[in-house]
Amino acid sequence: MRLPGREKALPAGDVTAMQTYFEKAKAHLLPACGLLLLTLAVYGQTLGFDFQSNWDDYQYVTSNPDILGFSAKNLIRVFSSVYVGNYAPVHLVSYMLDYQLAGMNPAWFHGVNVLFHAANGLLFYLLVQRLTGKPVWAFASGAVFLLHPAQVESVAWVTERKNLLAMFFSLCSFHAYITYRRRSGEGRQGAYLLSVVFLIAALFAKSIAVIVPCVFLLYDVCVERPGWRKGIFVDKIPHFIAVAVASGITLYTQSVEMGGGSVDFFEGDVTAKLLTMLPVLTKYLQILVWPALHSLSSIYIFHIKTRIDGEFVFALLLVLALCVAGAYLVRRERRLFFGFALFFLGLVPVSQIVPLATLMNDRYLYFPMLGAAWIVGGLLSRLADRFPDKKINPALVLIVLILVPLAVVSYQRSKVWRNSIALWSDVVSKLPTLRDQRAALAAAYLYDGQKEKALTVYEEVFALQRDFADPLAERKALKEAATLYLESGRPDKAYPLLRTLTTKFPDYAPGFLGLGSYHYLSRNLPEAEKAYRRALLLAPRSSRALASLGDICLETGRVAEARTYYRTCYENGGNSPELQYQLARVEAAAKNYEASLQHLGEALGMGYRNLDAINASPELAPLRRLDSFKRLIADHFGHP
């Protein structure tokens, strides 16, 4: 404990530095709080949203054992595995931490998404402030980035945490790089090293961060020291090496062989790619300028163009106009050109130069939005500077007129991501003639336990007069609809679907399992056995096929065969109360009463409670006279 009057005073220089730091921080407090409150006002509702049960969330989170807690084993798994065609360990580690802190609570997962988005907006605000020194420019840019409706998909969908993380670490890397460029003494090399480390973290969250070294080049040429100079690439070599390694990993993991979505829609036809992707650019620009609810979609459908049409001509004229605007800005307004170029640079990785699974998504605008927001903020800042003495600056009025509609549309658009039913209902309302998307809505109802509603939607799916785009979506729809019909006691409705399923997908074991169930319910045991044997041939370890064949053999008096199937099922890990009950019946039929009682005890101990079946089974008739049987029943049911 120090004696009074003996406290160590800070040097005068340190006190002055701290005062300067706090004064600078105080200047940012109000705009930062404003940006944070605006973000929470729009996205706070997502804390009440669920996971997407049939679109990626289940693969990354809800059905992923590798994110169930922070541990060395899970860390090794996520750093050595590919998920949904992506190598993104930082993305998975964030979910691991979520689960460690809050379990599988969707509110927590959504809340972390919102916080990362808010942090990205604040980092961008500080970035613009550092580069321009214009408060209006910084606030307007940060607000547009945070509130634009095209950002909703990245924020409200838990899976797109990877987009948010990649942006967060990319912005951290950019801030570190700026510090490195502007410092000349102590801390300069540390800032440079941080810029590389943060870039690697961004790349391991999502490969979209490959543009970051090019952003540094753009910054050097347009903002820091305008103009091209010798050696401008040298200090970015480590960054480009990191990008090259990450790009190689991404190209490998995104291949079809690795389960990725790298699909060349154009089959190497550069002309078709140009004819198709220019109208996609037009659509992106339309969404940026006029993001109405009807123009935003979770799924965008484009047809591959092979000839010039009016849509392409309009897109080409628009691109030419943009080229003229870019040429003007690079000559007269270099700082505005930085944002202009940043927008198009952000689109490069998602423009099908490297094949992707989809041609267009709202989430693909998350990085380009930096450039768009920069331009909007810059123009509003210029307007504000023209009226410095106005009591009510026109620029501030215009900012309000821009931000309020953006916030309202984003708030409304966010509701679409409440759950899978809401999401796919929105998609179907905008794309009503597509089978794949309507089938996804049916699956969402099924996963929610609304089986009748799911069946109704599946009936709508098969009534549509067009083909499925994805064969796997058709296979899933046929299987699930047929299963629902069988479970609801309408096998006649299931049979045509099962015939189609097994004909179109002859190597799909679940199709033959369903067909076997249909024949079994129809009491056509020879055909049921034939279908189950085909399923077993396709999936030799199928518990369902083995147990079903055992049931048929038991019913037709082939006790030894039945025992073999049941035993094989047990050895393959298919143990269940029902299997133990069937083994009890088999052993009783073979007059192995002690073994039968043992299996029956196992079944009851595991939760088998169908007393009517036990009392009605002809195989168990000899056991029902035994005192040991009566005691066993009394122990589990409370009466003999």
C-alpha cells in the first residue's frame, strides 16, 4: 500500500498524449453510438429467429459434432476438415465458442452475427475517417454499409458468419496496413506483421478476402500517395503469398469431388459467360440503387445466354457509361475513384471468373458494399461542404432521407430469415413455377413437424409442369413425399412416387427401402423381400434393410435366416428395442426360451412398451406361461 502523497505522477508528455487520445475518441463517441443503435434497431429482431433447418445451418451448426464445445479434438477436426466444400476453420471456431458459451441457442448465434456486423460498420467508419478526415463522409458510409437491405442475408443467416468474419479481419488488416504505411519508427513492423496475420485469419474465414492485397494497392495509388511508383508491390508479397495459398486450397475444396459447388455453368464458353454476367451486374446495381422488397431474393435464377438480346445491350451500355465515369474519377477525384474501384474489385471473386455454385446472391454484395457506401458517403460529404454555414445542412437531410428507407426495408427483409418456412415461402412467392424451391418449402414444413402441410406442398411440387433443376432435390422430394404417404396410410399414393424414384435413381438404397415398405404394407411379401434385398445390395450395412428382411423371414417361417439378419443388424450397430424384441421372437420360435427371455428383458429395459404385441405374438406363447415371463412383465408394466 502506498503512503499518501507518494503516488507516482505520469510524465507531462504521457498525460498530454492520453488527453489527446481521449479527445479523439470522444469525437467518435456520438457517431459510433448512432451506428450501433441503428444496427440494433434493424437486426435486434433476429435474436428471436431460429436456425435454417434445411439450408446449410444444419451442416455447419445444428448437425455438426465438431462445433460442440471448445476442445483440442474439435480444433484439430475443424483445421483438418472441409465443410460443405469450404475450408474455413476460423468460421467453425467461432461456432465452437458460441456453443461453449451458450449451447445450441439460436439467439446467441444470431446475436454474435449482429455484433460482428456492427463491428464491421464501426471499423469501416473509422477507416473512412482515417482516410478522408471527413466526419460526414465516415458516418454516411458506415451507415449505408450497415443498413443497406442487400446486407440482410449476411447478417440474418447464421451460416453467413463466414462473410462477417472475413470482413472483420480484412478491415483489421487494412487498419494495420495503414498504420504501417503512415508510421516511420516504433511499431511500424508490428503493424505490418498484424496486417499479414489478420489477412490470414480473414482468408481462413472465407476466401472472398483474396481481394485485400489489391485493396492495399488501390489505397497506395489513390489515397496515400496518389500515383504509381516503383516497388509498390514489394511490401505486399507476403500478402499475395497468403492469397495464393488460400486460393489453391479453395479451388481444391470447391471441386465437385470434394463436395464443393464449383460448377462451370458456361462449359468454357467465354461468350456465354459475358452475355450472362453483364446482366447480373445490372441487377446488382439495381439492388444497390433501388432495393425494394420484391427485388430482393434468397435465390436468383438466371438463364445462360447464348445470343445478344435487349437486356445484354442495356447492360453493355451501362458498363460503357461506368467506364467513362471511372476514367473521369481517376483523373479528377482519386478518393472517390477508390470507392468506385473497390466496389468492382469486391465483385471480381463472385463474377464466375472462378466457377461458383450460383450466379448471384445478396451476400455477394457484402464486400462490394464497402465501395458503394464509400461513394455515397463521399458525395454527401461534398454536398455538406458546400453549405457549411447552413443551420440545417441539406446533406444531413438527404442522409436521413436515404437511411430511413434503407432501415425500414432491411427491417422488413430480415423477417424473411425468421425460420426455414418463412424463407422458402418468400422464395416460392417470387419463383412460383420452380420445383426445387417449392420442394425446399415442403421440407421446411416437414422438419417443423407439419406433415400434412408438407404433403400438400409436395403435391403442388409434382403438379408443376417443369423439371427439377437439381436431380438430388428431385430424389429427396420423391422419397420424403412417398414416406409421408406411407406413414399417413395412403400407400396407393406412395407407389407411383416410389416407382419413379427407383427407376430414375436405381443406385439409391432408400428408394428401395420405401418400395419394400409399400409392398410389406400391401402384404406382398415376395416383392417386399425383393426390394429389401436390392436395398441391402446397395447399402450392405443398412439396419433397416437387415431388420426388414429378418421380419419377412420370421413371418414366412425361415427362423434361421431371420436370426442371421437380426444378428447382422445388431453387429452393424443397429441395436434398438424393436430389434431386441424381434430377437426374442426368433429365439422363442427356435425354442431357445432362456435366450428369448433375455432379449425380451433387453427390449423392455431399452424402452419397448408394446404390451399388446407381446401378448399377441404366437412365437412368445410358450413364454407367457412361465413365471419368469410374468415377473418380467410385472417389473416393467406393474401387472402380470
